[in-house]
Amino acid sequence: MKTLTALRSALFFAWFVGVSVVLHILALPTLLMPARAIQATARLWARALLFGLKIFAGLGYEVRGAIPRNGAFVASKHMSMWDTLALYVLLDKPTAVLKRELLSIPFYGWYLKKAGVIAIDRAGRASAMRKMVADARAMAAAGRAILIFPEGTRKKPGAAPDYKPGVAGLYSQLGLACHPVALNSGLYWTGPGGFLKKPGTVVVEFLPPIPPGLKRAEFMTALESGIENATARLVVEGRANLTARGLG
């Protein structure tokens, strides 16, 4: 079973590389077009990779809960690259909060900047926060979903949470409800460098929104407990399914 999983993962990797190279080349003219052109290309890329996961690796996904629409503020657990692919497809014209350094990566960074992201300079402190909030307000006013991974990095299933204060700053300044997201993708997108893709069904769950206006500490407690408790439940469920299939 492990050999088959490795083989199917290799087939997906070939698909990933092929699709990425072709679309990155074909998308070059979109750098001179309106942002919606590169956004459509990015959505096509994400859909193509999710399709490849299903066909080659046998990895699909299930959505639970109500997906927020328009300029929603979404805070998600982050376990693997799968999260960015799926949420880009599921949300309305999403823009992500990410570190500014990513914009300097050739091709990838160019496309990120053109698509419209909220880049934050982690060394900028107060000025960086003001810039982040201003950009987020503009994106939300344009009907785009604001996506943030509040821990700032990927976490393996069961790892201790580490929620950063930036999410609370956005929440207090935007005046929007926050839509928490739990998932268990880290059980399936795994191995060194995330190479292995175990067959099964990733579950992504949109939790009840946290209303605007809570105090900082109250909001952070609600966000962390909501995401972590739901994620723990999804991880237990996912592990049971993998064990039943001899993949635990």
C-alpha cells in the first residue's frame, strides 16, 4: 500500500510540475492585463491541481458548514499547500495575507502581486499593521474575501497552536465578522517536503462566524478554541478513516 501511495504521489507531482510550468508560461501576458485575468488563471491552476489530486492520488475533499460570500474575513487552520488551493477555489475572489518576501520570487511573486494580495512587512510593526488594514479594507470593499492563516505558518496535526496577534488587529480594525475554518489536510498531504499524498477525503469545515466587536482577548480565545477543537475532531475522524484503509 505504501509503495502504491508513493507511486500515485509521484504521478501527481509530475502533473503538478507540468500544469504549473505550462500555466506560468501561458499566463505571462496577464501581467499586462487587468487583475481579474491572473485571478482567473490562478483559479484554473488551483482547480487543475485539485483535479490531479483526485485522479492520480485518490485524494478528494468534503466541505462542511456555510461558505461565507463576498468580502468575508476568513481565518483558517494551515496544515499544507492543499489549504491554499482549496480555499482559493471555494472563496469569492480571495486575497491572502502573506509575508512581503514572497513577492520577490520570480514569476510566482509577480503573479501574486498582480492578483492582489495583502503583503505584510513583519519588521514594519505599527506601520506594517496600518498598511495591512488599509489594504484589507480596500479588498473587502471590492467584494473580495480576506484570507489569513492566524498561526502564520503550517502546523502538523496535533502540533501546539501558536496564534499570532495580527489576526486580532485585522478583526478589530475591519469591523467584520470572522469566519473560522478547521481542516485535516495535514493527514493526507504529508511526508518530506509534502511529497506523499494519501488517498482519502480531506474535510474542510467552515465554523459559525465570530461576530464583530469582541474585545481582543475574547476574540482570540473564541478563534483559537473554535478552530483547534474542530480541527482536533477532524483529525481524529481522518486518522480513523486512514487506519481503516491500512494507511494510518
